[in-house]
Amino acid sequence: MDTKKITESESVTIEMVNKSPTKALIMLSAGAMAPDKFNEGQQRFQCLAEIDGQQKLWRPNKTTLRNLQAKYGTESENWVGKKISLSIGSVEGKITVIGTV
């Protein structure tokens, strides 16, 4: 049994973006609010996305959400099928994945 899938993250990660040959993500769903696994009691937007042929959960940060809103509007249904360029940057002193359109 190949156990690689067991140890891979279900989400888009900094490591995944660093290793990505395309640094591109395609939105596959309009997303929904889900519990924030790092901040108990809080909700965070998440959606299904594809990066280099792999389907992953994506939890874009507020910087990325603002970039999407500026280009495609505030309705996440309008983001489905859109290609987003990913990079690694610093937001409020924290290294994170940033999406631009």
C-alpha cells in the first residue's frame, strides 16, 4: 500500500506552492464558511481548488480574498473556474500563500 496520501495535507500549503511548477490554482467550488482549525469558535472561508492536478481545500487569507473581490466581485460563485497565481509572502509578519488575479 502506498501511504503517501495519508501523510499529505488535504489543504494547499506553503510547501506545495513552493514545489509547484505552475504556481497556479483553479477554483472548483464557490466555497462556504467552515470552522477555523487554528482559532476555536471562529469561522473561515474555504473552497475546493485544484493545484497541479490535485484537488485540495483552500483557505485563502484576507489579502487573497480582497484580490479576488477586486477582480471578480464579492460573490464567490463568480470565482469558480478562475485561475489564480500563487506566491509566498508575508502578511502581518506571517509567511503565507498569497493569491493574485
